Amino acid sequence: MPQNGEASVLSDNNKIHEIDNDKDLYEAFAPHVDTTQITITPSTPTGKKQILKSFSDVEQLFKQTKKREVKLLLRDNNWPINHPIRAQLWPKLCAQHKVGKDMAEGFYWDMVNQDFGTTELPEKPMTLPPFVDAFHCMPYHLTKKGRAVADRIVNVLGYACPDITYSPLLYPITSILLHFMSEQECYDCLASLVAAKDKVFITQTKLLHEVTWKTVMQIANKHAKSAITHLQKLWPGQKLERVFMNWCWWILAGLPFQHIVRIMDCYFHEGIKVLYRVALAILILFHKHTSNQQSSSTNTTTSSTVGDNLKTSSDIENALIEFCKNIPVTPTKLLRTAFSIRALSSQYISRIFLKTEMTLKSRSVLSGTNKQLVRARSSENLPTSQSQANIQMMSQTLTIREKPHPETCRNMVQGLRIFYLYNKTYC
């Protein structure tokens, strides 16, 4: 048996070991993150430990240009929130969407100097660009310094990209990125996402922001029809348009941070369609769990938190946000639900997106209510990069088919009419 002195030494060593283990738990996070509020939970249940892929596995697939395999790998690997892979993985995923040449070394800090006159962080809060949604500047777990860094990045991006006029997603995405990387790396990632041509990541105008929520609403009416009917029965008379206007905040302002991080693993590769799928998954899970609660109201152990929130919520929007905050499924289950929705292809989403965008632009042009749209030679009336990608995707699909679908033909004719009207009126 060890003597008292030896026992004391062993006890001290155990304490030091515990401290080192706690430090290792949060080593993956950037210095400007407050880790005291981050809860580390196992990504998989005990006894079912998953063998996770490494960054070198992902990099190898990129070298072989196997993007589909990368997509499946990202969906299936449930890296915990504190896994060190994201410091390399997220910059790599964002960089693949980059357009043009690499930025010159020191470019970001030159922009900081031009915008602020110094590279030192100001002590006073910065004024954010007008395109930011002031009510949804979520810092998540950033420290005070981390928030100042996020403010500066968003300001510099607005300075470098004056075409951004409305982008409520930009600040939350900035904050999320900063949890796992440096300031300059975060800026580089955002610059790639904003400039992406083949996919939509961050909408940059009010019109495209409206297009996204209307796209989600149309998709939900088809692929989550039972959930929509359930909502209308619970809250009769409430307009769904108002609910779907805030669809992105179910995810970014409602879900626990560990869920958001896993969603971002897929989002940085696949684009905004991942958020569409997650929004539908939230509706489906809300329907399932609230229906179970109603059918077994006498069982107090079944989704009690969900049931209490349902009783106290006066409208659909609050009920959905509260459900997300206390979501009764793991990140793995949420993503599995999102990606198991059938017949929700990229082509289908692109077709809905394009049709919605054309409809909104045609209304604005014909009514003359949108000053940006009726301005001479306004670029707002020209097809966006996403529209061009959608049109190209649709045209490639049509060359394979012998007989195009009548609805597709009507959409294309409508689009041609809009472009003809623009050219006739303003060019």
C-alpha cells in the first residue's frame, strides 16, 4: 500500500491528468472562443463507436475529383463538436468554390488597413454594414474579442463586395467559422462562398432572400405535406408565409450549436440545399413528436418539454423555435431525417428556385415598384449566377429527354418573355 506521501503525489498526478484531459477536449477551438459554455457530448451512443475518417481521407477524394464520395463521407461521419478536423476541413471545403486566382498574400490585412486605418481591434463596438440583420447577429460561443473579429470581417467583406445589399446569413456563418479558424482563414472562406457560381451558399440581395424562403415553402408543401397540415390544424388561420420567412432561423437561431456544426460540415460542400433539407426535417420531426405527445398526453415521460412548449406557444413560429432549442434528436438523427427525404433532387430544387426568381422579377418589372429593378441597365434584371447555373442544368436535362415536360416548357417561355421585356425596355 502506498504511504501518505505517495498517495498525495498520486492524487496530485490524477488532478493534473484531469486538467490536461479537459484542455484537450477544447483544443480544437480557436483562441477567441469561450469554451466554458460548450457542452461536449458523444457523437454516437455508448458501445456503437464509429471509426471516423481523417482529413487525409477527404483530401485524397478531392485529389481524385470524387465529389460525390466527399458528399457521402461528410454526411456519414459524425465528428463530435470538438474534433480537430474542422480546422483543415472547412477551409478546404470552402476553397473548392473559389472563383479566379488566389488572393495575394496579405490582401486581407491590406483591406483592414484601408477600411479601418489600423490592424488593431478597436475598443468600441463597430458599426455593421446595412446588409446585416441586426436582430440575428449570433455570436454563439465567441468571446468579446471574437465578436469584434466577426464584426471586422463582415465590414471588410462589405467593403470588398459592394454588390451585397442584403445578407442576413452572413454574420451567423462568420461567427460559426471563427470557432475553428483564424480571422484571415474565415475571411477567405466567406469570400469563396460569396463568389461561388455553381451553388448558392449566402444570398446577397433581398430578392434572392425572398426566393429562398418561398422555395422552402413550395418544397415543404410537397415533401412535408402532412407536417404542414398538422401545423394548420394546431394554429388555424395563421399564414404560412409569415412562418417560412424566418425558416433559416429555425436552424441558425434555434438548434443547439453541436447540431449546427454538423449541418455546416455538409453545407460548406453542398450549399444552401442542405439548409432546405434540414428545415423540412425540422417540420417532419416536429409533426412526429407533437403528434406522439398529443396521443399519449398521460405519459409524462414522452417529449414532456416539447409538449409544454406546444401548450404555451401562441403561434407556429415560436413553437418551432422552442422545438428546435430542445430538439429531442441527435445531430446524426436530424441529418439522417434530412437526407432521407426522397425525390428532392438538386435539379428539382433548382427548377423551383429559378421559377420563383423569374416570377418575382417579372412582377417587379411589370409593376415598377422595385426601384432597383426598373433602373436602366440594372444588373438585378439580368440572370444571377445561380439562375445561369440552373438554366444550364435544365438545358442539359432537356437534351436527354425526348419530350420535355409541359411545365418546364412554360417556365422557360416565361423566362424568355422576361428577358425580352428587359431588353426591349431598358437596353
